[in-house]
Amino acid sequence: MRRVLLALLVGIAILAAGVGMRRSLTETMLYHPMPGIADAPERLGLDADEVYLVTEDGVRVHAYHLRTDGSTRALLFLHGNAGNAAHRLPNAEELRRLGIDVLLIDYRGYGYSEGSPSENGLYADARAGLDHLTGTLGFEEQRVVLFGRSLGGAVAIDLAQDRNLAGVILESTFSSLADVGARHFTPLARYFAGRSYLSEEKIDRVRAPLLFFHGDRDDIVPFELGQRLFAAAPEPKTFETLSGAGHNDTVQVGGAPYFARIGAFLDAVAPTSSR
């Protein structure tokens, strides 16, 4: 009996170590944060307020708020897995010029935010961003649009479930982390990814109108995975193919028509009005 019990305990320990190793390896490969860039808005000639949010689990998260005078609508910008929010400031400014307040958050462990990144942690960071918009800044939830790029798209889908948001924009994002891993490596990568960032399973609970963008030359998140996620999404939804775009040049390749399409979407789901 002692031998059976000992073997069982050893088995449990090995299994636990394997799960821990899998999680550690996945997180090491997935998250590539960079520290903050001092005086980033000023150096870029942009007017952005720096704010700090406290998440439900007590992590202090840094964000930039780009204001539009008199705006009654807002956009929560959820960036990808590398760099930090400061790198997205020029893009956020282009979005602000469409007549909308933009809140650009740094996930935990990124930029000036505390903590270390994890799937549940990023979800909590996004909730803190939405709470800041609807609570501190007073925007109605149905006047808030989520914008998620790449990994940020998975975060946006999780946040959007069962909420009364104005709309959700998803760019260069995927059906699940396991699907991305299997495309880049072997089907064995599904084991390491586990049940992480299951966007395809969650998206049918998104009630807001959806706008997808994906480059047809994306070699990081294959175009087919964006299409797969779109197929699982409920109506109303639109898929925009960015011809010739890869994963990190969607803004440059899309150009003025890309921003015009976003502007038209914003005006359709959250028409401008004065406060």
C-alpha cells in the first residue's frame, strides 16, 4: 500500500511539474514586454494623459488617454504581445483623429505597468481599462468600442462577452493559441499551448457588431486563422482583407482607406454627438 501511495504521489508531482513547465515555456515564448519609454507622448509631439489603473487583483497598470474635445464615444486599444503601449501611440493618435477618445493600456509587465503577464492577468487589465472608461471617465458602455490587435484581439473577445458594447474591431488575430502554434511548429505545439486564448469558443457570446482586418500575407497569424475566427463569429460582422499586408504593417499597407473604414464603422455603431 505504501508503494502504491508513493508511486501515486510521484506521478502527481511529475504531472504538476510538467504542467508548470508547459505554462512557463508558453508564457516565455508568447510575451515579449519592453519597459516604458520616458516622455513618449512629448517626444512624439502628442497630447496624451498618463494614467494608472488598479486591477481587481491589485496590479497597478499604466495607460495613455488621448482625448477628443466633446466626444461621447471611446475606444479601448488592446495591443499585441510585444513592445509596449508607447510604440502604439502614433496609431492611437490616428484613431483619435476619427473623433473618439482612446485609452491605450499597457498590460501587466509591459511599459510602466507592474506585475508579470499571464492570460488571466491580461483579461483583468482589459477589464480595468473598460471600468476606467465607463466609471472614472463616464462613458456609457454602449458607446465604447474595443480595438484588439493580434493577441489583443483575443483579450478583446474575452472582454466583450455578454456586454453591451458599441462594437469590436479585431485585427490580425486568431482562433486559438494552439492553432497558431500548430501552424508554426508541429501538432505537438497544441500540448504546450493548452486551452489558452480560446477566441473561437468565446466569440459567439459577443453581442456587439464586429469588424475584422487581416493581411493576406500574414506569416505570424495565418490569414486562414483569421477567417476561421470570422466564420465562428455571430452577425453583424464584416471581414476586410488587407491585400499585401503582413502581420506588423497593416496600418502602413492599409493607409487612408483603412482608417476610413474604421471611421465608417465607428460612425455606424457609435454616431458622434455632443456632451
